[in-house]
Amino acid sequence: MVSGLIVLRLAASMLDPAGFGEYALSRRAIGLLYLPLLMGLGIAAPRYIAIARSAAMPGFTDRSFVLATLSIGLLPALIVVTLLNVAPAASSTLLFGDDLLRHLIPATSFALAGISVHSLAYAIYRGRSDILSANLIQFINLALVPMAAFLYAGRSANEVLKLTGLLWLGTGIAALAHILFFGEHSAKPAVGIRSHLSLLYRFGLPRIPGEFALVGLFAIPSLIALRVHGVVLAGQFSAAMSLVTLLSGAFAPVGLILLPRASAQVARGEIAELRKLVVRILSVGAVAACAGVAIGEVVIPHFVEWYFGAAFLSAVPIFRACLPGAIPYAIYVLLRNILDALDVKAVNTRNLVASLGLLIALCMVRSDLMWMSASLVGSLLVLAGLSIRETYVRLAIRAGSTPTGEPGVTTIV
């Protein structure tokens, strides 16, 4: 989170307003593409690797799930990167709404490939409960690399993006090589790799629309602002939404351990313990998010002037209007892994699509920045409410059902 704030500061100080807009919108475009390209493996891989390591799925092994993840996870990114560069003008129109930004396509492609490889390695380390390695590559790629790219590449958004992508790619490949050649070798599986692939597909593919919807909640308002208000105001609006995700991102590390741990607990039937954990996490998280937003609303004018510069002071009302969205988004961040552990159905996808549909409908009514900011907050409130309801229902039902301490494959999946 601190690195993200520093990177935004570097972008605002080292790039001109147009360059800042190019960088912010390119990062939004990368986010719009890479999560769906993972085909839900960012959730499916840690879930099933953790369950296999807990010995709750006889015949399945964590190493086979690792191999299955890599075999199906790298191909989509390769295809999309190739297509983007075959037709850069069309790709620019599709991503940015203007073919004049086609010079950003090669650099965006490098970054897309790099973050995809990184995300697969990160998901595998999470499933293996190798938290040290997961944190290390996360720290290198999401904290150090973006800052280093700015310090080395200077004042070109295009060069910063290209260097960022190359460094992500190198680190991700090194992490995957470490997993394959130096990781623990589990026993030979009793079922073939096709069965492992099938489980990952069945869990991951229904979550792809949810990945699109999640990115769309923050990307679509930016793209609408780009078309209506131009790259400068769109960049400022995107920066305001980035603060929302950065503040809520402080709660994301909870999911680093929570998804594999909760998946194993559900497989073993330890629902009472999980319910207590969820109540504690949600209570503390909600209070912390409210406190952070309250402080932010007070200090944000001074922060924007110091952090982004005087040119951004006109955007202070937009920052203030977007910031309350960090509270419901933090609640969603805390509960999404619980829902994925409790139910093989894509419950988060359903909630995200409903919230995105509301946001799009509201943005069609009006396209001024204050209205879209309020629309974003309202959509995130709906998302948080749905997440709380679905978690409560599933914990209550499972608490009254037969424990799943001796599950068959169908019980787990």
C-alpha cells in the first residue's frame, strides 16, 4: 500500500498531466485484462492445493494441482498479448477508447504478461502455505518494481510500463522455476492430471465473469470519464479510485492466509471455529476501515496538495466523494475468501455482477464525476451487503449440517 502511494506520487511529479493519465489508465487496462485471463486460478489454485495438502482429498496431490495450474494458466495471457500487438490501433480503441494511444500497447502487453506470471506463482505459494515466498515475490513485484521503474525510466509513461512488465516477467519466471525444481515432491497421485484440471476448471471458470465485474467497478467509470472529460480529468478520477483500492488493500493480506486455511477448515468440518474467526476479522476490519476513512476525509486536501501537487487541488471533492467506498470494499475484501472456501458456486461472481450492473445503470443516468463517484460508493455498499448476507447464510447452514471431516470428492468440490 505504501509503495502504491509512492508510485502515484512519482507519477504525479515525474510525468506531465497527460503522461500521468496514460500511466493511470494503462494500469487500469492491465487490471481489466489480467484477472479474467487467470480463469479463476488465483482462487482455485490455493484452494485445492491447500485441501490436497491437508489430506482431505485422497488420490489428489498438491504437486499435480501445481502442474495443472501452470498448464492452463499461461496460455490465455500468451494469446491475448499476441492479439494486442497484431492490431495495436484496434487494441488501443478497445482498451482506451482512442487509437491515438496505440503507442502504449507494447508496454501494456509486457506488463500484462508479467503480472499474469507473477499471479500464478503467488497463488501457488499461497496454496502451499509458503507465506515467506509469497510475501517475498509480492514485495518485490508490487512494492519495489514499480518504484524502481520510475526511478530508472524517467519521465516516459511508456518506458516505465515496459520496464515494469519486464521486471515482473523475470521475477515471476524465477519464482515458478523455484516451485518446479526446488519445491517439495509429493507422492504420486492416484488420479490423473486430467482430474486435477477438471476440478480447477469447474471451480475457476464460473468466477471469470466476477473477475471482469470486479475490475469493471473501478475501470468502467475511468473509461467513461476518459471519453467524456478527457485524459487529464480521467487520470485524476482514476487516482481518487486508486486511493480507495489502496486503503482497502491494507486488508488484502488477511486473504493470503485465510483462503487456504478456511478451505482446509471447511473440508475438515471445523465450521464453529471458522465462524468465530470470521466474526473477529469482520469486526476489527470494519472499525479500522471506518477510522481510516474518517481520518482521510479530514486530511485529504493537505494530502492531495503535498502528494500530487497544486494541479490536483481541483480534484479534492472527487477524492472525498470516492473515499467512503473504501469501507464497503474492505468488507468485501475480508469476506470474499471465506465465500470461496465455503461454496464451490461462484457466489462472489453473482454479487459482483449485480453491483456492476447497478453501477453501469447509474453511470448511464449522468456522467459528471461527482455523480459517478457517488454511484461507485453505492455499488460497493450493495456488494458489501450481499457479501455479508451470503456469508451468514452459509455459515449458519453448514453449522447445522453433518461435519465434513471425512469428505468424499463431491463433498469438497
